[in-house]
Amino acid sequence: MTTATPNTAYAAPADEAAVAAAAEALQARGYRVRRVSDAAAALQAALDLLPDGAEVFTASSVTADAIGLIQEIDSSGRYTATRPKLMAMDPATQMSEMRRLGAAPQWVVGSVHALTHDGDLVIASASGSQLASMAYGAQNVLLIIGAQKIVPDLDTAMRRVHEYSLPLEDARARSAYGMGSTVHKVLTLHGDIEEGRVRVVLVDEPLGF
């Protein structure tokens, strides 16, 4: 069940102190962080990180789409893009292969729904199709995060998911697919055994939801 109107209190970017604290906390957890000012700089930072020819799975992400990153990955020819392959497959007969293809790419690119001051990352999903690669399967994870996603703690992060991100995603899904969305699965990342596996481009302006 979605909220009719998104709680716009979660739409404003965090202040300088909160952004700086979140960036420092992410680095302390073993993530590589690059802070940039705006969408154009975020796109360039992401392209700087992705090697030519890399196998890249673009998780469904309004943020990555907004900066032009999904189009660049899937259409430029610079990368071995996973999503176009998935879109061409038949779930009725090829679901096992689709699951394997999305679960362990060389790179997965996406975003999160919340980032706490302590560096916890929260990603919600209806299907969970992007979560396996982010949690473990992908060799490299690249997350583009707008500053409006920064919240004080995990309780606030979950409220943001349900009160802000979900209503907006539900409306987007109804427009794009003719069906609404829900939160069936939530992944919380507190760190990673492999230092540097997760790269974060932290953007000072709001991006995505």
C-alpha cells in the first residue's frame, strides 16, 4: 500500500555537515568515495570509473537514468551491456539464465534509497533483481547518490523508503509498466569484506528518489 502523496521533507538535499559526515563514514567502511557538485560531474565521474569493454549491469535506477549513465552504458558500444541482453530474453523460458546473468556481472551500476550519517546504505526493491549483485555477486559496485538521500539513521531511512521513494516509484511504474510497485525486499549494506569493491559517487544536488 503506497502513500498517496510523497513526503517532500525527504526531497531536500542534506546540509554540508551531513554530506561531509556521510562521505567520511562511507570511506571508513571501506568504500571509495568521490564527491561531485552536479549531474554532469556525476556522469563524468562514473565514466571515469568504468573501464572500456567492461561487462556492466544497469540496475533499475532513476538516478543513473537522470544523469544519462544508463543510456551511455546500454547504447554507446563502449561496454558489454547486460540489460539489453536481459530485455531480449523470454522470462517464460529463460528465467534461470536471466537470474544468473543479472546476479554476477563484472560491474553493477545503480543507486540507493537512503544513506545514513554513519554510512549505511539502504536499497529497496519489489523483485530483488538488483540486490544479489550489489550484496555479493558483482565484482564491482558503482552507486550514484544524490545528497537528498542522506538521513540521520536507519529508522529514518526506512521511513524515507516508504513515505517518499515508494510513492514516486509506484507512480513511475504505473506510467511505464501499467502496474504499481511495492517494497518486498530491502538490502542494507554496512560495509564490505573487499575494500574498494563498492564505489560511491556522492552528488551535492538532488538526483532520483
